Amino acid sequence: MTTAVEEKSAAARAGLALAITVAITALTILIFGESAYLWIKSVHVIAIISWMAGLLYLPRLFIYHCDAPKGSVQSETFKVMEARLLNIIMLPAMIISWVLGLWLAYQQGFFGDGWFLAKLALAIALSGVHGYFVASARRFRQDANDKPPRHWRIINEVPTLLMVGIVILVIVKPF
């Protein structure tokens, strides 16, 4: 079961990731001037790759976790793996993706473009999937998961579909 201390610790890590991202972004802008855009864009892409890796891997862990008997060593190991993936990789990567992505969009004046608004909607949906996974990991931690492995196999495809839409919108800019 998750404790208030663990939740505060996760919130502190998220806040720290956000503060570090803002500080590094500001420092990059000061050091690199006009060429900062490409450096920040590179970090944005790296953060997205990290976030997506977690979004694709976590449901796989849930599939295997479903088969582990509650209270078993295997189940407890999955709980640790899921928490670490969420808190150490996925949450900071999501925050960095959002902060840098919004900065990049602002710099390029994309906020009025149709393709960007559609991409933003898909990114919000992707964040919703992330939130669903956070809530699901909490249920697994409490030994309260009520979803079968088949559910997680299907849900595992949702981040992929959203990612495909986002990439097409960013590269093709169809409208």
C-alpha cells in the first residue's frame, strides 16, 4: 500500500524535475542564444522517447503482475519495478516533454496552427493514459487490480496509436 510519505516523495521528485528542466532550459538559452532551440528540441525528443518507453513497458509489467499471486515475492517485485519506472523515468520524462514542448511551440508560434492543436489534444490524451497507469499501479500496489491480462494487452496499444498520430501531425503538418 502506498503511504503519504511515498506520495510526497513522488511529488517532490516531479517538482524537482520541473525545476531542473526550467533551470537547464534558461541556462541553455543564455549560453547558446539562437542555437538553443535545437538543443532544447533534442532534449525534448529524448524525454519523449523515455516517456514512451515507459508507457509501452508498464502495461507489459501489469500483464505479468496479473499472473503473480497476491503477496508473493514475485508480486512484490513487480510493485517495486512499476513504482520505479513511473517515478524515476516516466514522471520526470513526461514533465520535461511538456515543459520543453510548450516552450518550443511558443518559440515557433505554433499555438494557432490546426496541426499543433490536434497534436496537443493527442498529447493530452497520452497524459491521460499516463494518469490511468498511475492509478492502475496504485491498485496493483494495494493488491486491488480487477483487470485481466487481456485488458492490459489491449491498453498497451493505446500509447502506440497516440504516438503514431502525434508523429504524423508533427512531421506532415496536414492542416
